[in-house]
Amino acid sequence: MCNLINTRHIIFEKALLALVLISYIQPFADGNKRTARIISNGLLMHHNYCPLSFRTVDSLDYKKAMLVFYEQNNLSVFKRIFIEQFEFAVHTYF
């Protein structure tokens, strides 16, 4: 997983992959999705981008997007949410 993330040169790809892959592999007993969001935001902030809160995403839509990735290996639904949340953060906080 780390090799896949580290081979990416575009920070948004790294942050998105960290978010979905850590959530997917479930390395901790609890808090995997929260931890994944913190790591993803840490990557963004380290490169001077604003963090994402996902506060405007319906929890069912978030879960459905993750399930599409888990079950179909399709990142497109979650990628759309990620982009929308970045646009929301930029327009709302800056």
C-alpha cells in the first residue's frame, strides 16, 4: 500500500489513495476511517493544501462510495466526493 501511494507524484492522488486504502485494509481495531481521513489531510496540509472535512457529505453516500470501491475496485464514486469536498473547502474557508 505504501509503495502504491509513494509512487504517485500528484498529491491529490496520494491523499485519495491513502484515504481509501487505509479504510479498506482496516489496520486498526477501531477508527480506521477517521485515521485515514487524518492521514489524507496530513498529506494535503504538508503540501500547503486545505484539509477536507467531509461534513457536507451524507453519511450514506460516503458509505456507498466506499462500498463501490471495496466491492468493485472502482474509485470513481469516491473520487467525485473527494473532489467536491476539496472544492467546498476552498470556496468555504478561503
